[in-house]
Amino acid sequence: MFIRGARSWAAANPPEAGSGEGAARAQQSADEAHLLLLVRRIQAGELSAFEQLYEATREDAARTLRHLVGNRVEVEDLLQETYLRLLTAVKGFRGESRFRTFLYRVCSNVALSHLRWKRRRPEDSFAEPPEVVAPGEDPERAAERRQAARLVEAALEKLKPKKRIVFVYHELCGMSPDEIALAVGSSVNTVRSRLHHARVEFTEAMQRLVVARPMGGSHGRP
């Protein structure tokens, strides 16, 4: 139940979009080929290609960082740091993984440093996630969705940084344990172990939060 709630939170900003599974795979392949071409141009010294890489991946990176750190105010600064690191790191990319997995690794390194810093400053640790209003959405339903998003974010705050990153990548970004292992630089077994513990801890945190602040439609408290 609570894991589905986390996935619902991310549904407004899905990691990929496509008209059918086959079309989505074809789009991903074309997207990956385009990114690899840009990487090769950057490695050949064509820095203007980095601007194109930024434009092609910025939205994905920003969405991923927003899920990882849960604060839209901080995302812009973290996005700049991500691309500063990427400018150096991309020179060593050899195609051992998909480029987006490589990008997610840079995002996770930036987010991990930030989350560790934030845990040392508990007074600054919580900020409401961005509110996305769907056109024509019922106001009561929108309020319930925002409350659910706040609960999910509060539960994520309870996870240690490494567990949070693995949880977000799997449950909200739809990445496989193999992809996550490449993205975070750990073994698949380590990723599976962190994911298991993160799911347990997230569910327990959500249960406590729901009891403390019951969700409800017109009779619930905001």
C-alpha cells in the first residue's frame, strides 16, 4: 500500500514516456544513441556539445534530484553541481553502461553528499515537495494528493542517505537493481539488501505518520 503511494507521488513526473512498450524501447535506444554521439563530441574537445547534452538531460536530472533530496528550492544548486561534475566525469565515460545510468551515478553522488549534510542540520531537513496541479483536477483530490506527497517525503526523510537513493531509484525512477548497482557503484547484492531494508523502514515510517496525521478527504485535516 505505502510503496504504491510512493509510486503514485512520482507518477506526475514519470522517468520516461512513450506510446507502448515497443515504442518506448525504440525511443530510449534513439535517445541513448543521441547522447552517446554528444559524449563522443565532448571527448573530442567540442565543448558546445556539452550544452546540447545539458539541454537533452536537464529535465531528467532535475526530476531525479528532486526525488532524491525532496526540496525544489535546493534542486537548482544541486543541478549546477551535477553538471560541473559531469563535465569532468564524462571525459572518462567508456560506455560500460547506458549514459543515463552514468548520469544517475553523478546525481546520486551529489545527492548523497547533500543528504548527509542535511541530516546534520535537522532544522532544515524538511521542505514540501513541489505542487503540480493537473488541469481540471478536482480540488479535494488535489489536496489529498498533496497530503500524500508530504507524507511520502516525510517518510523518505527517515531513511539513511544510501537507502533513500536506492529506494528512490527503484520505486520512483523504475530502475532495476543491476542499473542501480552501476549508478551507485555498489554490488547488486548490496543494492538488494539496501532496498529491502529501505522498503521495511519506509513502510514503518508511513504507518507511523498516517496514525499521527490521518489522511482523509473532506473530513481529514490538511
